[in-house]
Amino acid sequence: MKRIMLLMLLVALTVLSACAKSGKETTDGHGGHGDSAPASSAGAEADKTKAVWKLSSETPQAKSDTKVSIAIQDDKGAAVEKFDISHEKKMHLIVVSDDLSYFNHIHPEYKEKGRFEIDTQFPAPGGYKLFADYVPTGGSAVTKSERITVGGTKPAPAPIVPDKDLTRSVAGKQVTLTIDHLMAGMQANLTFRIVEEKTKQPITDLQPYLGAVGHVVILSADAEQYLHVHPTEEKAKGPDAKFMTTFPKSGIYKIWGQFQHNGQVFTVPFVVQVP
């Protein structure tokens, strides 16, 4: 009898052990603020859509109106027609020059059948890279990019050199950037402290810009690593605007912070060296 009971106990323990090993563990993670990926891909949805770029001129000229058309299609070439609103817009278009000296954040108008259009000007001859951020309804955030050349004699490129002092004055404001854990692959907190340039009084009445206290775009010197970062506290009003992101690789990056005060949007740039 004891042998039978012992045998039954061993069988029960074996079954319980097998059940424990076959159980599946699920985790619920929280995505960070901002998309980090090579410029042509951000998120799984990037593999299911493509952007077809068209300019009104094959060789646009500096300081002349150029129509930029972006048609979003699925992997079979059919138009993607529905998009979610992301920070008050269906599409954010970031335009930067090859040397990162020029930056523009604009919003193409949605026409129909997946097509967005905007008229813009490029300030000087040379190369530019365009980044389109959008969210197909039911999908995740996507970034697509395109390189273009603006006709004319290219000016000498401005060197991209890390700033020794992360304090800048712009539009009557003094902005200081602090970053903790500045290292590739590590989560970093970016804090922009904004005060009046003359009085050094903290500004506590920043206005929402595209539905948040501010927006940050980060680009590596070769324009291959692109991050569009949103604040951790969207309803903050200053003097501190906080963001969180991860620099994917070591190297030089340029950071543009955008904020609004007294109805005026101002952009403050910084260049950092990420170990």
C-alpha cells in the first residue's frame, strides 16, 4: 500500500512540474516617449507602409516655392487612407540640411487617398533629408525619409561640433539643457530649463505647442539615427520641460527643442557627443 501511495505521489509531482514548465509568462511594457530607429523605419508598421515622394521640380531651387507630395501606400501599393491624429496633426514633416545647420518642422495637408502636400522653400543649395512621421489607423508610429538635392552652388558645410556649454539664448529666452546618463543604449533624461534672458526669472507660463509643453527632434551627424521625442509631462508650463529617450549609438547628435511662449514658437539647438 505504501508503495502504491508513493508511486501516486511521484506521478502527481511530475504532472505539476510539467504544467509549471509549460506555462507562458506575459509582460505588459510601456513604450518610451519618442521613436528611435534608422530614418526609414520606426516600428513594425514601417514594414507595411511605404512613402512615395514627389517634388514639383526634379531639381528644386533655393528660396523658391517647392511642392512636396507624400503618398502613403500599403505593401501592395494601395493607398492608406486613414491616419490617427498625433499631437494635433496627421503628419509631421521634419526637414534638415546635410550639415544639420537648417531645421524645419512643418505639417503637410492631407488631401485624399493617402496623399499629403505642402509648399515650402529650401534656404540654400545642397542636400537635405526629409522625415515624415505618421500613424496609420490601427498601426504604430512610422517614420519614412527621403534625401533630395537643391540646385545651385553648394555653400561650404558648417562643421557639426559638440557644444562646450549647453546654454543658449533665443527669442529673449535663456535655455539650459541638462542630460543625465549620457551614454549610448542607456535611458537618458533631458531637461530644458527656460528663463527670461535679461532677468533670469523662471518662465512658468509656457503655452502648449502641438498639444504638449514642447517637442524634441534628435538626429545623428550622419542623419541616420532619428528620434522624435515627446515630453514626459505634457501639461507642464515651465520653467522645466522634461523628456526621456535613448541614444541608439555613440557619436555626435544635434538636438532641437521647440517650445511656445506668448504665442511665439521658438527653436533651440544643441550639439552633444554621446559616448
